[in-house]
Amino acid sequence: MLKDLVVDGRYKKTLDQSIHAIITIDEQNQVIYFNDAAESLWGYQRSEVMGNNVKMLVPSEIRASHDSFIEHHRTTNQDRIVGTSRDVQLERKDGSRVWVNISLNQIKHRGKSTYTAFVHDISAQKQAQEIVNQTLDQALDAVVTIDGNNIVTFANRSAERLWGYTRDEMLGNNVKMLVPEQHRHEHDELVNKNRRTGINKIVGSTREVPVVRKNGEHRWGSFSISKIELDNEIQYTAFVKDVTEEVERREEFKMLSMVADETDNSVIITDADGCTRYVNQGFEKLTGYTMSDMRGKKPGTMLQGPGTDAETVAKISQKLKNREPFYDELLNYNKQGEAYWISVSINPIFDDNGHLSSFISIQADITEAKQRSLEAERRFEAISVSNGIMQWRLDGTPESFNSYMLTRLRADTSTNAQIATNNLKTMLGEQTFQKVIAGSQIKDVLPFKAADGSERRFDTVVAPIFDSEGNPLYLVSYGIDVTNRAQAVEVTEQEMNKVETSSNEIQQIIGVINGLADQTNLLALNAAIEAARAGESGRGFAVVADEVRQLAQRSGESAAEIRRLVDQTNERVRALADALQNLNEEGS
């Protein structure tokens, strides 16, 4: 039929002058019509094409199969290309290729089947589209386009990075594959509802929504959706920026702001010059100063006073100048002029370019704890005046001695070579030392070597110091010098032993005196008997004998009294010895 029309001069001129290339083939797939636009498009003259197989006009890679494609349609009538249009690449005579849109129609006439192709050059549109596609493909934001059936027709490299799917996995599939699973069942209806109603809830606006990647990882995307209204369908393009870090920073800042507002600790934020930009409620409660009082002022000028340590203030200034973190304890003054102690931490904050942007200071009120610490320190200093304090390593070697110990060991420093030879393990013995390491507290009188080589004895208590997990850090000992007392007790014991020895000797002498008195008394008695026998002539001798007997009796009584006094003295000496022994034992 077309052949007839072509032959008919009324239509041939119109077809020849068409701006679209027109080619018709017969049942043998031979070209029977080739217009002027076709000559221009392919670069062949009409005479080179007419009567030849149309496969000369298709790309070289499909020429061998082209006849079978056409024959398959003739025998099955399955329309894959016929009756439709599609964009394909055309190979020109010179080998160059151009993009064209081809529409293929089948014409059946008088039992014969011919095909006519209408082809127009879309190279310019394709180039423009390629520019757009390459631009979008290189965009930092993810770009995804869907057609009227919600099928993904375009996805750039950023979309691959954001969702973790390859382009091939996304193209040709429903876009709901990129939607969080809990919303997939309703996504098509939400998109189609916009097509039907035109009510834009998301289209034309920007919002942050969760993105679930292929591996299940959750991220955040800022979505901006554009609607593309074509003649036969409505498409959508989504531009998605990965804002995960921004959202996390915002949430972190929100949490930090909540902490800063709710904490009892004082928080100050200054600019790079140290001028106040923010104080929290904890600061106002601690100092009595409000944000209005502090804005634009340096905290130190408002809070430091006469008792503030100048050395610590200088250290703060140096740290801030060097843009380094600072931590220490400081005495400040509130708005009423009352002093309070703080534990202060100051940290510099840098922007993304590494430039100093601000300082943040967090301060905790430690007044009560600091007062207790100062009181304990003063008590410790007072104790150190009259008590020795030593610190020992876990191998028993000395770490330090306080001034009391150094004075009594006649040394200037703890590093003195002579006193450094003192070893706690040696003094206690291995077994006792290990008990101390395990946690026991030991009390004993220990000998120390002094710097001059002499020995000093100290009544000592040894105890371990542990860390928070119960591991021993070091050992400490506390003691007083009992060298003189020990020597006095020793001398006293020696003298009392001598007294006791002398008392025993006196007892022996008293025994001799008692023996002599007994013998004298016996002799006087014998003399009295003999005088009685002598009668009148022995009377004078009897008088003398009686006096001797009385003298012997008095001597015996005196010796008994001396024995009693010596016994009492011995008892008192023994009581004194026991008292000194007990005193020595209690002191040790």
C-alpha cells in the first residue's frame, strides 16, 4: 500500500520532503523507499540503498541477526518494537553513530507484509540529556528519578553511596525498595495520591527523613522532591543530601544543652578572646551572677579575688594562650564576696578549619570536700611534727621520709645513700611483709640505720595503700622514735637486777646474823645453867649470861625486821620491773 502511495506522485513529494527519515522494506527485507532525510541521516545515497537488505542500515553488531528479528515478528505477531517508539543508536556510512528515535509500523496489504520506519535525529536532545545526566551523576547529593509507575529510571553515584545499592540493582525496580520497610506497603499509594490530587505535602519542600541502607545501617537524608509533569505521565525526582552527621551533631548538641541547663555544675562558654558568651543555671546558682552580668566579660575578672592563687591564675593564662586544655582547683568568689572552691576544667574548641572558636569551662563546687582536705592536711602536718611518716615501694625499698624521720636519722633528704639502705621487707621478714602486701596492718619496734651509721629504733605501724580495684600501690609506715626510751628501760632493768642481787646478798648476811644470834643465845643459856650449879659463886656470871641472852634475842629480832624490809624492797623492785616491762610492751 505504501509502495503504491510512494509511486503515487501526490504523496511521494510530501514524504520526500519530510524532516524525518522514512524507510520502507518489502517481504524480503529489501529497501523499497528511502527519502531525502534518510540520505542526510545515514549518509548513503538513495541509489546505494534501494533494493538492498535493510540490515546495511543497522549497527554492525546486530546485522547478522536482524533478518531473524523481523522474521520472528512476521511469524508470531509479537510486537516488541513494532507499534512503539524507542531511542536507539544509528550507525552512519562513515561509521559514526548518532542517537535517533525510531517508530516502526507494519503494513499488511493484499496478503503481503511490509514495514516502515520513521526516524528522527535526537542527537541534540540526547546530548543535552547526557549533559544533565552527567551533571546529576556527579552531584554530591543523591538523585533518583521515577516514572509514572514509580519505577526507578535514574540513580546517580551518590545514590549508590547513600543507599548501598548498585545502579543496576535500583534501575527498573519500584522505588519503594529505597524506603524504610515499615513504610513500603503504603508508599505507592502516597505517591499516586499526589498524582491524583495534586496536594503537595512533600513535593516542593525539604524535610529530613530516615534512610535505611542495603546493609541495614540507618542514616538521615534531607529530601527535596520535584514533580515533572509530562504529556502522558507524571515523574518525580528526589534530591537527597546525607545529613547524618548534621543530625547527630544537632542531637548531641541538644543533649549537651539539656545537660548544661539541668546540671548543678557551672558551665561557661567564651569566645576565642575569653569573653563570656554563655553561662548556665548552675553557674548562676553557684556565683550569683546572671548572663546579663557576665555577657562580654572575662570570667576571671569577675570571679577571682584576694585569696585566689596567683600561680594558678598565671598557669590558666598560659594554657589559654597556648590553646591547651587546663584542669586544676581554684578559689573563687561569688557575687556576695564569699569564697568557694571549684574544680575547673577548660577546653579549647576548634572549628572545621582548625581555627579556635571558643573555650568551654566546666566547674564543680568542691568547697566542702576542699575544706575537709585542708583540715586533714593540717592535721597531717601536725602529726608529722611528732611522728615519722614513710612511704615504701612494693619491693620494700624506701620512697620518701618526712622531716621527723630525716631529723632523727640525721639525713638531709630521702635520697641519702645510708638511709636508702633501710628495707622494710628485711626489717619485717618475708612472711610478715607479704601479710602487709595482702592487706594486714602490722605494729612492731623496727631498727633503722641512720645517716651516721648508728641505729635508731622506731615504734612503727605499717599498712598498705590500695587503688580503687584493690591492687596494692605502695606501703606507708607511721612511727615514733623510741630509741632513748628503750635504752632507759634497758638500763633500769640492769640496775634493778643489781638491786635484786644486792638484796639476795643482804638476805644471806641476815641469815648469818640470825645464826650467830641463835648460837649466842644457846651459849648464854648454857652459861646460866652452869652459874646456877656454881651457887653463890656463879651468881655474877649468871647476870652476864642473861644480858648476853637478851642481846642475842634483840639481835634476832632486828635481823627479822631487816629481812622483812628487804623482802618488801624486793617486792617493790619486782613490781617496778613489771610496770616498766608493761610500759615498754604497750609502747611497742
